Amino acid sequence: QVQLVESGGGTVQPGGSLRLSCAASGIIFRLYNMGWYRQAPGKQRDLVATITTGASTNYADSVKGRFTISRDNAKNTVYLQMNSLKPEDTAVYYCNAVSRSAYYNYWGQGTQVTVSS
């Protein structure tokens, strides 16, 4: 049974930081490309950042220079360090795991991030 469990969300003031974690189980983590997506109320789910099995990264233009995605294969965990947060970063953040063949695609339940003064 595959599980992706996100944690680290919360409420933070503009300019603040949060670190999201996603712990994976039931998959061979090192063989999966991992990603973070977000969905604001009334909007579609958008890519935030991805990291491949080889640790290559990709970011949405809106978060470049502020967010950093990383992975720890020994802990089966992917992270999203979010700095200089803005109100427009408010959303539910979802963890995603995709096998290299793209045949298997899994999602976490999401964690709420609210940026507000």
C-alpha cells in the first residue's frame, strides 16, 4: 500500500519560511521522480517543483529563487524549503510520486499553507 504523508504546513506571515516534508512508503523511493504541487481555492492544481531520481530539479517561475526541493533517499522523504513566502503562495500543497516509466503516479493528501499577516 503506497502512502505519501505530507507535513510541515501551517500559517506564516509574509516573508516567513516553512519546510514541507513528504514521507513515502510502499514504493522504492529512489526509483521515483518526486514533486510538489499546489492548489489554491477555485484554481487548478499547479506544479511547484520537481526532483528526478538523479536529483535534477525544476521550478515554477513564481517560486524560483525562493523555494528549494530536495530528497533524502535514505529516509524516503522529499522536502520543500519555502522562503520569502507571499500571500499568493497560500494553497494546499500536495506531494507527488511518479515512476520513471510514468506508469505509476501517486498523490498525498495535502497540507495547508497559509501566508497572512
